[in-house]
Amino acid sequence: MPINQRKVLRYTGWTLLVILLLGTVGAAIAYTKREQLLNVALDRVIRKAKRDYDVTLNIGSVKFTGMSSLAITNIDVVPANRDSLAHISQMQVGVRLWPLLVGDVALSDLAVHDGFIQVVKRDTLTNLDAFLKRRKDSTAVVTEKKRNRTDLSDVAERVINNLLTKIPDDLDVKNIDLRLIDDSTRLTLMATEARIDDGDVTSTFLLNKNEAIWHITGTASPSDKEYNIDLYAVGKPLEVKYLQKRFKLKAQVDTLHAELRDVDRSRGEFRLEGVGSVRNLRINHPAVSPTDVVVQRAALDANLFVGENYVGIDSSSTLYLGEVKARPFVKYTLTPTDSVPSKLFDVQLHTDPLDAQALFNSFPKGLFNTLDGMQVTGKLRYDLSLQFDTALPDSVRFDSGLTPDNFRIVRMGRVDFRRINQPFIYTPYEKEKPVRDIMIGPTNPDFTPLTYIAPDLRNAVLTSEDYNFFTHKGFNEKAFRVSIATNYKQKAFKRGASTISMQLVKNVFLNRNKTLSRKVEEILIVWLMENERLVSKERMYEVYLNLIEWGKNIYGIGEAARYYFDKTPAELNLGESIFLAFVIPSPKRALNYFQPDGSLQVRNVRGYFRIIGRIMAKRGLTQPDSGAYGFYDVRLREGLRQQVLPSDYYGPDSLNVDQTDEGGDMDDLFKRLFNGNREEQERPATESNQEEAATARPARPADVPIAAGTNVSADTVKTRKQLRQERRERKRREKEERQRAEEEAEQNQ
């Protein structure tokens, strides 16, 4: 052996021997000084809790009971001026010695007996506030005004790892009460036993003492960060009645399954792979469906990813629903800018060609009642894509489509959608009560065939409501995009995207419940009717014009033409046609737009006439007009004029307010969905209430600001300067409304 090699081996041997000796000495020091090292570590934890969170951590006694195990008694965690967060009577902890050398406490096994952990809310304050709002060090000196951006992948990795590594391989929990308490509710979950023993998980929980018994079973390997567990109840479904009391949400499930397969960090991304599934999920909420919705089987095989400034679900994930599956992709990106951070949303959902009957069989029971029992053949493929940038809402991209392949309806479900090809009885509802039966057919003297309706009326309604009705297949994706952008900018559901097909289906086949299920059911029925050509476009438009509401208890164009103008539908001129199109979104307010002499109010209506008239002229549907396209030719029949109050009695009407189902109703739907039982502080008046208020007393113009704290007297006299300012302000707003309405009308076409 060469001399150089012998020297290397000699030096290596001495180095290993020194390291071994140092390790032995270190272990001896750690063992002999373990009490002192433990006290130093605990003292650091207690001082940190007080300094950073203003939380008092009290420990009765701590002592070693073996080589690396501790016995701790009477642990209390009390935030300042709040209810106690936790109390543990006895805790047995297995501690690793090496981390103690640097002042850290790491666990090898854990036993916790007798105590409670509670979250208490008093008014708007909770005993968790101290941990959610960390105290700032007033003595700290800020050396940099601009902080570096937080890396979301680092945060996710730190949170998940801290959570998972704090679970020991061996766990024994007995008689620990988990509590959720607020001003009116108390929810308790007593862990009578929870164990991880040699990878096996067993546990028993008592919900609200004797309300239900829950079990968690499965396998766990905390050191490998792998879990496979099931949650179920004994003799009944899992249910938390607190949700029903708090949010009006009844939710029951037979089994919840969760599986964590892998946690990894690679290429700058933190990734988590797992599975979640439910069996026999039953949901009931007034904003979802009027009846129970049952999902027999649903699962998500998810691959989650977190990057520097984004988080999402990878396209390799799979969503299962009943007999079908789909590939979701979701990505949320936060892009910092000089002013307001931009949020980017990318949502996609794609399927392979699916057996059509399997898809219909997979619909949750109770969700789409009109489709129950429908039999179909062929294949269907669904594709959804949405890209939305909050900094550029008008650039939103939205595409959604169901592609058929030899699809055919073999048998109709509970409702035969072809029935409107024949005369039928339509029953409108007001406040969930039937108004009257209306025959849609020749036996009704007010029924008017499409060819007997004035072309101006047909064209005006199409221009206003759905110009592409005769060319699209039930949906206007451009209108959907405009609706998404407008509603985001308005921070409320102000603009809908309903086509005439959707409005017809809603009125004829569905109830008036404002629920998510009804909206989705409406879309499905429209797709079936349009793609299978169950009803011709001409018949759909004819039925639509003969049943929609045009005033209080005025339904169909025959009644409307006679009621307002004492004419037949064939005799309507351009101005009368545009007016009838104008009132479709809010028909009960139609008389409010007239003057006592029967003419229309200039301030509220003329701008709309010009917008619709110009669009019609541009498309060759009427002659160009330098005036207002028949506005001055409209005269209310004399018998109705006595019901019209002076224009001063009505507040200004915004052309930009869409009171369709997708506007106010959807806004109300989401408030009911997320607000639960909480009463709204401000309830918007209904149309009928607004009308009663308008006829009972003069309304203060909405565009006149009132300073806070000002007492307004009914007989206040305004100065000429104030009146001039109000007129200028009113004209400015009217101009903005006309411009905005014209832009939106152009976008809709």
C-alpha cells in the first residue's frame, strides 16, 4: 500500500475516533445536564408565549421518568383577558435528547390524559385572537422599509411539516374534551380514547355527551407522513347540528375517508398528494335545493401544489362522482403590483367521452327533479375553462361546452319538455302563490301567433334581451363573460347572462325557488331542448312572447298591447315596441315611466330608446333616426293615465340596474347561502314595496347626498344654488348611465 494511502486511512481513523469521543462526551453531558437543559428550553417557550402572544403558560411540575421521558402535570394555557384555551391534567412525553442540546423539544411518544381544549367566542372576540394576531415588538428597529415577498411554498412546507412532525409514532389520548362555545351555542367532542399503536389508529369520540358516538380508524405512519383514516358514526350518519342552527345547513354523511400519500418539495414547489372521499352525503340548504340532495359517492384524488406566489390543484388529479370522473385544474396566483395586488384565477374541468346514461345516473338525487327517470344513449364530453384577472376583469376568458357523440333521448324523465309544442296551461306565481291559469294556445283570445306580432316588437325584444337567439344553441358565452366582469366590478350580482331560451325554461318548467340546483337544472334543460331540437326556435320565441310578464297581472303580448295602448300586437309601432322591451326586466314599474298626460318621462327612458334604436338601425331592422326612435310617439291609453302620478313622485331610475333573476335573485341567493341565520342589517325593498312607497309619498332623489348627522325636514326649502347643483349632478349621472348602458348593449350583441 502506498504511503499516501496509509496516511489518509490513518487520518480518517483518528477523525472518526475523535467524532465518536465527542459524541460520547456530548451524550454524557446531555444526560447529566438534561434537567438543566429541559428547564432552559421550557423557560424559552414560556417567555416566548408571553412576549409574542401575551399568553400565560403555567406548568405544575416537570420531571424525567426515564432516560428520555417526561411527566408533566397541570398545564394551563390562558390568553390575556380571555377564556382559558386549554388545561391538561397529565401528560407523558418521550423526548429526544439531541434536540435538547440546541434548546428544542422534540417528541418520540405522547400520552395525554384528562383535560380540555376550547375555542370561546364572546361577541366578536375569541380566545384564539392572541395567536392569530401576533404582538409586535415595540423596541424593534425597522431597517428595511420594503419587505421581501413571502414565499407561499415555504409557508406551506413549514405549516404542514410542523403539524405532521408534532404527531408522535405512539399516541395515547384519554378523556380530552374539545369544545366550541359562542354566545348561543356549545359544541363538545369528548375524546374518550385516541391511540396510534404500531401504526394502527383507533379512537372514540362522544358528540355533545350522548348525541352521537364517532370513531376514527385506519393506519398512520407519522415519521413517514402517511395516513389512511376513516371517520364514521355508530348507528347513524355523521352530523353536526350546529351547522343547521348556525347556517341552516343540514349535512349528513355515512363515511368520510382521508388519505395522505406523499409530501414533497421539488423544483421550487411544495407538493402534497392525497385522497378525500364521502359516501352517502346528504345536504339540505334553502339556497341549494328545497329538498334533500344525496351524493352516493364522490371522491377527489388530488395533487396539490404551492409555489412562490401561487397555489392550486394539478391536472393529474381526478374527480369522481358516481359512475363518472373528470380532470380538474385550479390555480390561484397572487401577482404583486405597485398599487393593488392582482389575483389570477385559472379553473379548468375536462372529461373523456362519458357514457351519457352513466352521467345522468351520477347526478345527485334530489338535485334535478325534472330529469328523474330520463333514459339516454351515446356519449357526452364536458369541457370548462375560465381565466380571470382581477386587475383586468374585462379580459376574462370563459368557455364551457357539452359535446355530444351519437347522443339521443330514449325516454323523457318526470317532465316532457316537448309539451310546449302543443297548447298548454301556464301558471305564473307571485310570492310562491299561483296568480291564474293562462292558456298558451289558440283557444285563448289573447294568444298571438308569432307571424301576427309586429316585426318592430319582435326585433326590439330580441335586440334588448337576446339578439343572437336564432343562431346560438341556448347560451351566449360572450354575455357570460360580460356578466362575470360587470358583477366583479360592481361587487354584486348586477348583470345576468340569461338567453330567451333560459328565461323560457325557467318560467315553464321550473319552480321559482332561488336555488343553485334550479339554476343548473335550467342550463341542462336548455341544452337538451336546443341540441336535440325538441322545440323549434320560432315556437320557443312565440311561447316566450305570449307568457312573459309585462305589468302587474299582465301576461303575454296580447294583454300588454291592449292594456297599455289599446292595440293588437300587430298594430304596435316602433316606439311602443321599444317601450315594451324596456320594461321586461321590471314589468311592475312600467306605469312609473309615464307622465300624467300619457307621454314618457324623458329623464328615465329616452336614452334607452336611442341605444336600442341605433343598434336596430345599424343592423337594418329599422330606419336611422336623428331623434329618439319613436319615443315621442308613445302615448298611454287614456283609461290608464289617471293611475299615473306626477314624475316628481318617483325617484330616478337607473338604466344600469338589472333586476333579472341573475341579478338581484342571485345576489340574494348567495347571501342566504353564506350568511345562514344572520339577519341582514339592510334589506333591499322588493319591487312591490318600492311601488307602494312611490305611490304613498314622494321619494327623495337618490342622487342627492345627505351629510351624516343632518336632520332632514319634509318642508325644507332648497336654495337656487342647491337646485342648480342637483340638476347638474343629475345630468352628469344620466350621461354616464347612457354611456354605460350603450357600451354594455354593444358588448351583448
